[in-house]
Amino acid sequence: MKEICRKHKKLVIIGIAIIFFLCRNVINHTFSTERWMKYPEKRVDIVDNLLEKHELSGMTVDEIMLLLGEDTETEYFKTENNMVYYLGPERGLIRIDSEWLVLELQEDRVSKVDIFTD
């Protein structure tokens, strides 16, 4: 009987650990404007959720500014008609380069959304 209780106890502990890990992972990958602005080096972790939750194409520059704040001051991928946001080190095991969110603008609206690696 004690052996069964110990096995159940281990299973419960493992189950709780798995649930904790999954919840933590979901929270760490959920977009919020606050998290986007506060942790620019971790944007790469939440950019996919951002793109799932918000249709950036068609948004005005003012709407983008409310959602994402000022774009990054950089020469990477910058043109006269776009907004560029630093996302952080690229995804994967070897994180040498950086990822960037590039929003192409046409008539003050987002016309194209891309993620680039430098």
C-alpha cells in the first residue's frame, strides 16, 4: 500500500511540474505592449503571438505606435518607408545574429510585415 502511495505521489509531483512548465512557457511567449516595450531583447519570444493576435497589415502608423511604441533607431533594414523593431538574438541553439520585425508602409499604413535576420 505504501508503495502505491509513493508512486501516486511521484506522479502528482511530476504532473504539477509539467503544468507549471507549460504555464510558464505560455506566459513567457504571450504578447503585451508592456512586455514588448520593457524587454526589447526578448521580443523574439513574443513576436509570433503578436502576429497571431494583431493584424498589423492595414494598421496606421499611429496604431502601430500605440501597440509597439517607437521603432528601433537602426540602419539595419531601414528605408524611408518602413518601421524596424529589434526583436533580440535569433531563435535557435546558436544565437549569433539578431532578428528584426520590418513593417513596410504605404500611404501611412502597414502594407507588408516581415521578420529578417541580420
